[in-house]
Amino acid sequence: MASRNRIGQINGEILRVLADRIPKCKDPRINGLMSVTRVDTSGDLSVCRVYVSSLGGGSEIAKGLRSATGFLRRELSQELKLRHTPELEFIVDHSIEEGAKILDKLREIAEPS
């Protein structure tokens, strides 16, 4: 088991590499309007949950990322020096969309009628 500090460092490195490599995927379902919001790696470094957010088409982006998992794992293994490259699980994060909706509602309230 890696220490909590080491897992935090690995999460940061995985996030950096994926944020750089995901736009290079050639799958048309993966568009430029997405970002990697968070990465959570299990204690034994076997599974890595990657939270991605986009403005529309979240399920299509998740399907595209699942099909590009092999490419992304290979890129991770070449960039990071880990004994085993973790399995990647992509999860759609709707926090940016929900934040935009809340901002719109706050603007509606703030506008004089």
C-alpha cells in the first residue's frame, strides 16, 4: 500500500498526463469542451477513477474515453514510472453544468424585474 501522500502525488501526475493526452485522442466523441476534474487512485494503485466534465454530451465522451483506455494507459505507463499502470475508470462529473445552472438562477434573482 502506498502512503496517502504518495497517492496524492500519483493522482496529481495522472491528472497532468491525462489532461495533456486526452485532447490528442482521435475519437470524434472526445471533443475539446471537456476537462479532467479529479483523479482518485485506490490504495493499492490498481484502479484509478478519472472524473471528466464537459458542457454537453457527457455520455458520448465517456464512451469515447472508454474506447481510448488502452492508448491512455500506454501513455501513462510511458510517462510515469510505476510497477503497474492502474486500470482507468471514467466517470462523468456534472459539477460544471450544475454550477452554470446555479449561476444562471442567481443572475435571474439579481436582475431587477
